[in-house]
Amino acid sequence: MNGVGWFAAQAADRWPGREFAAFSGRRVTYAEFGAWVDRIAADLLARGVTPRDRVVVQLPNCLEVIALQLAVWRLGAMAVPVVPIYLERELSQILRDARPVAVATTERLGSRTPRSELETALRIAGVNPRVRYRLDGAGDGWTAIPALDAGGDHAEGLPDPAGPDECCLILYTSGTTSAPKGAMLSSAALVAATRAWERLALGPDDVALAIAPLAHIAGLVPGCLVPMTVGCRVVILPRWDPEAAITLIDREHATFSTGANVFLKDLVEQYERRDSSALHKLHYFVSGGAATPPELVERAHALGMGAMRAYGMTETAGVISMAEHDATLDRKANFDGHLLDTVEMRALDEYGEVLPPGIDGALRIRGPQVMLGTSRRTSCVTRPSSMPP
């Protein structure tokens, strides 16, 4: 079996009784999670969702957000996860472009009502999906997401997932300008993205801390796909709270995480405010999204918390440059590691000529992680942060 559509089933076969995920007091084994994924996939199929259809999932960090995406892949359809911060304007643009046959959201998120926001966006976009899932249960034309403990074997009768080179994930990202565009990623790209994390020499005794949105590539790969590759646990934080994060890291003995440098900054400042010498700390915090100040990485190391800079983007299924687990502090703090062996990158000037090392330019990237294309006619130009030759 190849591709992310088989990840949940493969992991359930290899480590059935091992804990896969913990969230807000709920703990689920690999076998339980694999059966849940099949159950959701079967329910989607019964309600008219077929291979290559698109399914929009807008949920905060929770078990359901990863179960739904993996169920969509198991069915051979395309997952379209949307970060919860997007409101009606961005949502209507995404829905108009994606034309989903199924959607999933929640009734409340803090003071907001995402279900109402999504209904408004659907009307604006002129989209009427066959399936409307609601995290909080059925009602008002919405169906409850199939429960984790519903029981039954639902794998029989499901079609095979999409092939490795077919699109299975569309992530809408605005980059630095314009409206969100849909980066179309294949199963092969996501598998390659998980292999980037081999540089940290992770194993079954590691514990991932999911703090970045699991509806975003920064959360999805290290918070779901990497654990399923090495057989380790993931603990999920529902929303960013640095005090809750350091408590969870200590209690669950979390060993690695990733996110924007603001998360790293908040963690470092929390540790510096207290006597944290007795607390368990992350072995690796992979910081990306924007250039991370070297002194922030150095402060983390001084506290006994491993941290490093990295480089990547949604269009490359996440990280394409990362340091090895045993790299020097200088390498982790002052550079974005090394390019992955499978990736080639050049910096070009405005005329398309290759620039020498150390000169800013537009990046041209080639490798198995690069997106198939976009669901809109847009272009994306980005500039590198520091990377040594």
C-alpha cells in the first residue's frame, strides 16, 4: 500500500494497541483511529461523496480535523482544509473555487459561530454541498460527524485511494499578497514531506506536540503524518496558550513540535519567567513561517529546549530545508539548515539568471514535494531567508 490514503490503515496494522493521539482527555489508539477513519469514509461514500470530489474541512485543532482529512484520502477524494481564522470573505472565495460536495465545521469557536459564517459563505459562492458535517452534533440541516466509538467494520466496499501522483490535498494560501489560491498537492508530495523529518531521527518513543493548525501544512505533516510514519504519539493543543503548552509538554513528555517563531518566543518567555529547570522540554522546536532571530534559538538552548530554524512553504508541502538532529547550535540558530537531498533550489534575478550565494532573488524549486499547480491562475514569488552555500 502506498500513499497517504493508506496511512491510517497501515499504522493500525503495525501498531494497533499503541496510543496515537491525545486531546482534551480523550485518548485513541492506532487501531481505534484507523477504524474511525474507515467509518467516516464509508459515511461520506453513502452520502454521495465519490473519488476526486472535494471536501472542505474548517475545524480548530481536534481529533476530528485529522480523522476527516484522512477519511477523505481513504475515499480517494480531495481534502480542502481551511484554517479557522478565515471568515466569510475568504471562505466564499475558497468555496467558489473549490466547489466542494461536502463541508465540515463547528457551531461555536470562542465568540464566533463558524457554522453560520460557512452558511453565509456557501450562499455567496452559490454552492450547495451534499454533505454538511457539524462537530457539535446534528441539527439545522447539519449531520453529526460519525463518532469515534460507533463500532463496526467499514473498510469493505471503499474504493482505493487516489494514486500517488494525483491531487489529494488543496491548501488555500495567500502567501504575502492577493486572495487565497489553492495549492494542489499530491499524495507523493506529502509522503516526501514526511521524510524531511527523518533528519531528527524520530522514533516510537517520541511525542509530537500539535500547536500549529492541523488544517494547515505546518500542523498536518508533523502533527499527523510524521507520527503515523514512525509510530509515535501526538498530543493536541486546542488553541495557542503558552502556559497550557508547557504544562502539556511536561506532562506528556512531548519531544518535538513546529510552528511560527511567535510560538517559540512565547515558550521561551514563559520558561524564563519561572524556575523551569525541573520541567521536561521539547528536544526540537522547528521554527518557520518567517525568519527566526538567531538569539531566540540560542535563548531556547540555554533553557534546555532544542530549537532550530527551517524553510518551506505550503507550495512545497512544508519543510524543504532543515538541520540534522545533531547539528551545531550555530547551524540551527543562524541558518535554515540544509536543503533536503531530494530538493533543488536556485535564486534568480528579474531576468531569470542564476544569482550567486548570498544575493536575494526569486526562488525556483524542484523536487517531489512541489505542488502540482494551483486551482487559480496566480503566480507566487518568494524570497529566501539565509541559507549557506
